[in-house]
Amino acid sequence: MHHSPPQSPGWTARAAGVLLSPWSRLTLLVLLVGCAATAVALMEPQRLLASGWPPRVSDGGAVVLFAAVYGVCTAALLPRPVLNLAGGALFGSQFGLMATVAGTVLGAGIAFCLGRALGQDALRTLLRGRWLTAADRQLSDHGFRSTLVVRLVPGVPFAAANYCAAVSRMRLLPFLLATGLGCIPNTAAYVIAGSRAASPTSPEFLAATGFIVLSGVAAVLVGWRRRGRVRAA
């Protein structure tokens, strides 16, 4: 009987090295996020939430479950405003804000850990140029303050900020604390708007909507100024 020769330890080590290489892990990260985003887009969880999901769950359990689903969905790139409105509509302003802020922190933590484990080693090799190195140094040396500013400034993409932080040398705990504090103003506006959607002439709804509109205008102005600075550089 013919037996194939055993594979050499050197070949196995080389294969393991390729599979665990930084670029292989980055590819895995892209595939995971892409598949998760596709699944979330097909499932449309925002419609499920708007129809009164989850059924047969106590109020406290529903808030916790909503926060968990919120975190997974935002890590899969579902826009947060949709979920913030749903949280306000389902639980009201107080519990809705608690659920959405907890979900925001959870989603940021998931993205940060995935980016740190699978993408940091590969992406740090691409940190060239004055702007990228300065941003990396700011995030690495002043993690909490930098993240807090990023969360408070309107128009900064949530997912992009998560993965930029993961690529830097920032620690997880300051990142999560700053995310939780910095997301409150904008999140609260959407939650209040969702909770008062049935009465669009109420002072609460009008104030929340006004804040959202002003934040959008501020985001456009900030983006325009940054674009001008990049061109000037």
C-alpha cells in the first residue's frame, strides 16, 4: 500500500504564517464586516424594531436586547440615526437613550476589537504622510480627549472613527468612555425625536429636530473647511 509522505514541519509553519499574516487577517476583517453589513441590509432590522419587536420580553429585557442588537448592527455599518429613532419610538426618551448609548458603546467596542486584532498590523504600515501620522500620534497620545472631540463633532463617520482608533495605539477603556460621553448629545436628539414622532408640533420634537438640522449644517461647514485645508496643504 502506498502512503503519501508526511508534510514537513517547515511547510506547516509557512502555511500558518501566511494564514496569520497581517494582510490575511485584514482580508478576513474586510470579509467579516462585508458579510455582516450585507446580512443586516437584507434583514432590515430597523423595520423589525419599528413593528414592536421584541415580543414577549419584559421591559428591562427588551431594553437590554435592543442594546445588544444595536451594537451588532452598528458594528455591521447600519446607520445609527435609524436605530436611535427606533429606540425612542419603542422605549421613550429615558430608556431609549439608555439603550442607544449602551448599544453605541457596544458597537464601538466590537469594531475596535476586530480592527485591533485583525487590521492594526497591516494598516499601520500604511501610515505615511503628514496628516495620517499626525492623526495617529494624536489618537495614540491623547486617546480619551481625541475620541471625545471626534464623537462631539458632527459629521465624523462612526465606523471610520472606530477603525481609526483601533489602528492607533489608543487603549480600549478610554476609547469606550469617551464614546459613551461624546455620543450623548446627538443620540439624545434622535431618541427624543423618535419618542415624540406622534406629536410633531410638540416643543420636544421641534427642539430635537432643530438640533439635528443644526448638527447637519455644522457637519457640512466642518467638512468644507477641512476640504479647504487639505487643498491648501
